[in-house]
Amino acid sequence: MSDRITALELQEQELVLRRFDLEDAWRLGARIVDIAFREGFGVGIDIRRANQVLFRAMLPGTAPDQEEWIEKKAALVLRMESSGALVEARHRAAGIDAASFGWLPSDSYAITGGSFPIRVRGVGVVAAVTASGLSSEDDHDLIVRGIRAHLLEETNA
């Protein structure tokens, strides 16, 4: 489990943006949607701040409950400022069931992969990008691929 935690922590250190505004939210969301369409994934993609949706797309094959999963996954990331996959791995390694003692109740938070913090260098976490529709691990991986592609474009600009 510690190898998984280390790998997830390294992703969060690596995937830090220089900036993030509404145009960046659109480009990142569209990039993730493009990957999902090419691979035939029926997912919902959401990028949000605490009280503002910046990007939303529901692709063919999604179900109405993806909305609820997106909200709960994003709430966890915005509260913990870590990816859902990292929070889940840390809790599992420590033997903690946060939902059972009310700290992160399951009606508000989903302690699972599929949401990732948008972190800006010198600023911190400014938003969460979330996918729902695949396995939690595949949702996480889709987002990471999208952020990496966004960073590559940012570097080459």
C-alpha cells in the first residue's frame, strides 16, 4: 500500500499548473472529454470550485447518479486538498473508516478515486476535476492523463 501512496503523492507533486482560469478549465475539460470519446468511455466530467461549476460534460453511457458521485468526489478533494485516490489509500493503510464516525459522511463525501485537485504553483488548490462512470481507478487515470496533456501544452506554449 505504501508504494501506491507514494505514487499518488508523486502525481500530486508533478501535476501542478502555472495558472488556471476559466479558459484553462474549458481546455482541460475538453481535453479529457476528447480522450474519453476516443476511447469510448461513458463518463461525466466536471471541473469546479467550491461553489461554481467551471466545466461539465455528460457523455453517452452515463447514468443520472453520476451527478451525485461527481458532487461527492469533488467535495472530498476540495475539503482534503488531495486526490480521492490518495485520501482513500491513506485511510485504507491506516485502517480508518472516516464515514463510520461521521467525519466524512457518505451522504456528502465519496472516499474513492476519480477526482483530482487543480493545484496552481504558488497558490495551492483552486478547483477539483472529477470523472465518474468508470471504475474509481480508471476515472482517476483518465483525469491524470488529461492534466498531463494540459501541462504539456502549457509547457510548449
